[in-house]
Amino acid sequence: MKTITLICLLMTSTAMAFCQRQRTILTGDFPHLKNGDTVSLLVYKFGEFPFNAKELRNSYSSAVSDHHFTINVSLQDNGPYECRLIIPKLRITPNIFIVEKGDSLHVTGTDISLNDVTGKGALKTNVLRQMDGIWNSLAQEAATKSRHLSVASGFELVIENSQKAITLCRNYVIKQRKLNPVDRNLLMAYAQNPIWDIYDVIYFGDYNSKQKDTIRKQLNDVWLPFRNKNLKSSDLKSMIHDYRYAQNMIKDYSLRQIAEKHDFGALSDNTDLWKKYQYFKKRYTGLVREKLIAALMLSAPKSNDIAICYDDAKKFLTQKNFKTALDLYCQSLPGTPAYNFTLLDSNKTAHHLADFKGKVLILDFWFTGCGNCRELTPKLRTVEEQFKNDPRVLFVSISSDKNFELWKSSLRGGLYTTSPSEFNLYTGGNGMSDPLYKKTNTYSAPTLKLIDARGNWCENPIDCRFDDGKDLIAKVKKALGD
């Protein structure tokens, strides 16, 4: 009996020791945190996805005591996980952390900085932080110098510094002898992040035809040769864990469309989604393909190709997390019943979609302080003028302001709304957390949505700022059957 008891005790202690080794713990000390504050860690199985796709992450939290917190994380496998630490009253965006089963990390900092990351498994996060510093420094240098240069010279400098950043980051990773092969491949994928700088310069620029020709020439003569030589697929398995690498491949596709076909429209996530979808579907397989497809669709909330992509993706998606995320995301497809919202007017009277049965509704999502929303207003007024005598059409303004009085003040100011005949609603303090925003995947403003007289979603109209409302007018007439 004693022998059996001893064996059981040994087995129990061995199991406890193994579990102790396998626990993943993140601790931290921040002087600005107070007792009762809550620190959270968002853990992404497939990398940090856009638009807060909760189905693709797990959340862990800890109450603060004496400026200290301890977060215990339960990881299901040995792969690296991207994490985002959410610290109250932090005035900067914290770096991505990379954790694996068995890591024990400790982080210190203030409300304006993250200082040291120490402990078992800290090397990969610190390497990533160092890489962040390399490419941010070179990007800032290019941005400062290019202000005084021509479009051609400025863009050439951005390409040059992005090339430097990629080379320096790759060399830095190679020097880290203590990295295991999986972490090394993941960080090599991160080293390609400077593609974003080149993409963003073009995306946010406003270029005439001649300047676009110059940009295209530089992409062909300078960027593509470097890209084809150096931007290799590190290890496709690493792509499963790093979301930004997937985004880089999507942006790389857009840059090559510009260089090879002069297609600047490829810069928009919402443009030619079906074409992009087919491109990545044909060139990748397995979980990498599923991740790329999910990333494409979740990044294009206003595309009218979502329905055809969704119908096709359901045929081969195997990962439950991706399927669930896309099922929830694709709830406002053209022809499907619109969500029966409950929103308040300025008298705090509740209104529901069912109240407007038989009318074509133009939903205009905005918030106070949104400059683009203010630019949309005069364009939308022009559209409203087209239908002012048609009782079948109703313009519905929906604000995500959380402060009721602020919203009413903005209504009186008239900078964000069209006319007294417009129906003004707000989310009752819920902001963008209101179910209507979630059901329509509305995460930016301004956003326009269209509901037909039967209460079904229509195709998304083009933002009136870009075509003076022509597409919206055409879609309203189509919904009316005119």
C-alpha cells in the first residue's frame, strides 16, 4: 500500500511540475495603475485580425493590486501567438507581444512608455520591438525628408528606406542565435512589414496622371526588382500566426497591380474583391489560404463582392473560427433581411426598422468630429433633393455619439445632417457597440447603407463624395423599381 501511495504521489508531483512548466504567465508593474484597474491581454490564434473579430481571439484579464498585475494564459498548442496588452490610461499603442506555451514574461513601464520585457520567452518580443524601432526610424526619416522633395524624389526615398528597413530587420533576426526555428521564421515574416510604408504613401496621396506614371515607373524599376529578389515566403506556417504578413501579401498584390497594369484602384480593399479573392485562392492552400481569404473579406466591409466570395468560401473553409467570423460578418448581404434595429430620436423615443415598412431607407452613419462626415453632408443634400417629393424614400441619420447632449448640439449645428425632413437617430450611448453597427460591420464613418421597401439590404452605394451621389441615386431608383 505504501508503495502504491508513493507512486501516486510521485505521479501527482510530476504532473504538477509539468503543468507549472507549461503555464504561460504575463506579469507587469506600472506606477500609474491603481487598485481596481483591469489589465487585459488579447491573444490571437491567427494573428491580430481587423475590426475586432472576437471569434479569432481570446481575452484574459487581471485586477491591479499595488500597481501590479498577473495574467494567466491558457494556450492550446505550442505555436507562437500574437498578443495585444490593454493597459488602462496608457497614452501610447503598446507593441505586439509574442508568447508561447510555458513563457513567463514580465513588463514594466509608465503611462507613456513600455520599458523592459524580461523573463522566459522574452527574446522574440524584444527582437520584434527592436525591428519596430528600425522601420519606424527609417519611415520617419523618409517622411521628414520627402516633404521638401518632388513626388518622384520623395517616393524614391520611401522605397529606398523601406528596402533598408527590410534588409536591416532581416539581418538583425539572423544574428539572434538563440531563436528557435519557428520564432525565427515568424520574425522573418515580420521583417517584410515596410511594404506598408510604400503602400500607404500611394494610398494616402493625391496624384495627377503624370505623377502616377512616375510612381508606376519607380515601382517597376526600383521596387519590383528588390521585391522579387528579397521578399520570399519565409515559412508559410509562420503566416498562420502573423496577421500583418497576410496583410503585406494583400498590399504586395496591390503594388504589383499598379506596377504591371497601372491599376491604382487595386489600392482599395473594397475594389475588385472577387478578383483578389480568386488570386489568393488559386495561389495558396490549407490554413494559409483560409487566413488570407478571411483577411480579405474582413477588410472589405463596403464591397459588393462579399456575397459571391462568401458563397464560394463556405465550400472549402475548414477552420471553425474563420467560418464563425465570416458567418457573423456576412449578415448584411444584398437581398437578406435587414436587422430590426432599435434606436432613439432626440426625444428619446425608440424607433425600429419595422416602423418604416414600405419605405426605401438611406442610412447615414456618422459621429461628431468626423471630418469626412462633414464633407459628405453637402453631397448627400444634393441626393436628398432628388427625392424630396417622394414619400417612399426616407433619409435616416444615425450617430454613434455616446453623449446625448453633444449629439443634439451637432444636430442643431447642421454640419453632419442634411435637412429637417431627415430622420435623426442615435445609439443611446452605445456608440459603435450598438447591435446595428455589429450586424452591418460598420466600423468607420461616414458609411452609407441602403434598405429596400421589403426590409432587405441592397448593394452598398459608393460614397457620395467620390461621384457626387450618382451611384446612390441609381441604387435608390433601382430599389424603388423606377
